Amino acid sequence: MKRRAVALLGAGVLALSACGGPTGGGEGGSDAAASDGGGDAAPASDRAEVAALSPRIVLAHEGGVTTIDSADGSTVDSSDVEGYVRLNPAGDGRHVAVSASDAITMYDTGLLAQGHGDHFHYYVQSPALTDLSIEAPMPGHVVPHGDRTALFADGTGDITLIDPTALADGDLGTLEETSTDAPHHGVAVPLSDGGLLVTQGTEDERDTVQVLDADGNVTAETDDCPGVHGEASAQPTESGDVVSLGCENGSVIYRDGEFHKVAIEGDYQRSGNQKGHEDSPIVLADNKVEADPAGGIERPTSIALINTLDDTQQIVDLGSEYWFRSLDRGPDGEALVLTADGELNILDPESGEILHEVPVTGEWTEPDNWQEAGPMMAVADGTAFVVDPEAQKLTMVDVASGEVYRELDLPVVPHEIQVATGTASGEYEITPGASDEESHDHDDASDGGGEHEGHDH
């Protein structure tokens, strides 16, 4: 793998400009507090210490990115962005990767959780688009895993790996870059041993997945993954990382240094959108079984629960359609699926049993164009943040109980969502004897990651 100093692009390359200042509570001014916060992303006068962090909801919409406070729905930032905007977690729980106009730029949500020995201090500051931007023609998947985040450029096949922990200090850390053999709609997954899982293909076809060691040598490979798309990391084994990838003839799983094929019924089964959980061997995936669907869009009603330990899958029919923005995982690995009947289905991933069915939106139909706004969600530290763009409403659901505990009006019609909390895990350890103000329930959450169909729709 080649290492080089990757040139950073100014934020102006994306025609980005902050249009609104903070309006949420807590921002405003503490030079003393700034000395405890890590990083140079904002002036000291704009940072304030708070008792606890309230998650910030980042919304992509026509014309830019808007961030709101999850506590009261107040707008804390609005930034213009030219072109169609995609959002992905950057990997540190604080920054969001904004993909647009052939570049990927880091957006600072302004939430800081500083670990001090056996406790945390919390700070807030104004969100802002940063100058940390990497050229990426046709920006594609952004995948945080372990201590690195991989950024894939479909237009070149280039892969850039960054250190997300360095973002708070205003840089991208020690950058690594490698390339696939040809441009294609691909994905790369950083591995915990310093290696990298990558797809190989062309604009016309892609069916190969490789694992490279830290020196760039191929240590495992399969070409039995036609139409490879999407990835999900599952609970690791003693031998290391476990990664599932979607194919058009059943998923393929990398485990114990080798690739394993998931058996399917028939010749075609596509699970191009997958969601994993680090404490679960089960991967949640969509389940498409029509190679040539009428109208070009298959609207499935069943999902796949893929067991990465024995390469099997359980198919669960939910009785209602869903789309690629419908899938996510709960804090204990629960499988979450947002269906067109307006319900959030919360399933036990091991048994496939539906634990809760929560009404959260009106009835809806998947848009014909995948870029159009439709119902979607992000999950963060025990809460499902569900967006109904037609009603411009956001509903917060406690995953464990299935109870709705807050609803917000949205200032925009979003087509993507990310939720940030200030910590990569989204978990805040409460020290013995900590005051109630230092504890949290629904007001601290980690950012939810996500796969996307990209131009495969």
C-alpha cells in the first residue's frame, strides 16, 4: 500500500459557505473551557462547557446541509453546498463526511466529549464545514472501521484512508492511499490488522473482492460476487475481522482469513445494502430476488438476517415494502426496518421475531429516483431518529421499549441524515458518584453509519 501526503482541498472547491450561526443552547463563550477541548476547529470564544451533550442531527437537502439540536429542533447551522449531497459518518462521532462535487469534505458538528481519567467533560461549539477536503471524483462509500476510515472515489478507483481521531486537531492524520485496478462503484474496508478489504471491477461489471495485508499483498480473494455492492462488519472472531458483502448470487463473508459463500435458493439473490453490529454475528440485509424486476425497481417485503459464523441466512417477510434507506441496527444489535406501511419494525436478529412495531410515518412508496427524499432513519445510542420528509417531521423512538418520546418539525426537506454525539462509540461512561447532570439517557448518541445503493438503483 502506498503512503503519500494527500493534498487537501479548500472548502471553496465544493462551493461551501456557512449561512447560519448557532441558535441552540450552550454555545457562546468560555475561554477557560476551550483549554480542555481537543482541536483547533473553532475559536476558543465559541466553545462552552456543558453538563451533557445533546445529539445533533445533520440533514442533507437541496442546496446544502442543515444541523438541528435533537433536544428542541432548533437550527444550529445551515451551510450551502453545490450539487447533490451525500452524508456518511467520518468515524469519530463528531465529524460527518460530506460528499459532493467530486470531493469529500469533513463537517464538524461541534460536539466534544473529552475523556479525563475516569470521567468526561463535554463541550459544544458552532458546527462548521472545515477545510479538510479530499479530491474524490464521483465520491462513493465512506467506511469507518477500527481506527481508520476509507474514502472511495468511484470515478478513479482511488482509496484514501484517514485517521478520524486527528480530525479534532484540524488534520487527517497519517494518510494512506491505494487504488483499485480500474474505476468502478466499489468499496474499501479498513481491517484491524492494518490490512484492507477492497472490491475490484470496472464500470461494466464487478465480481471480485480482495484482502490486502499492510504491505499491499493479496492474502485472500474471491471472484464469486457478481455485482458486489455494500458491506457490513460483524462481530469479530478470535482470528480477526468479519465482513459481509452483497452480491447478486448470495452474499460473501470474509472470516478467519478466507471468503465464504452464503447459500441461497435459486440463482439470484441480491443483498446490496447491509448493516452490521460489532457485538452481533448477524448482519441485516435487504433481500431482492428479481433479476429483472418490472419497471426496473424491485420493492421487496422480506429482509435477510445473515449468520456470519455459519454462512447461512434467515429470510423474514415483513408484509410491507421498504427501501435502501430503511435499514439500521440498535444498540444491542436489534434489526430495524422502516416499512412503507409507516411502521418501524424492531426485530431480534437471532430469532427474527418482531419485538416492536411502531407507527412513525404515513404510508409511503419508494421514490422512482433514489436521490429523491423518502422516509429514512439513523440510530444513535439507543434512539432511532426517523424522518418523514413529506410531513417534514422527525420522530425519536427508544429502541429498547419501542416508545416514541419526541417529535420535531424539520426546517428542510432532507434526503439524507446523520446523527452525531461527540464520541465514536456513542457511549458515555458514568463515573461512580456522578451527578444526575453528568448522566444521560436519550440525549447522547453515536452517529449511525449506512450503506447506499449509489447508482445501482
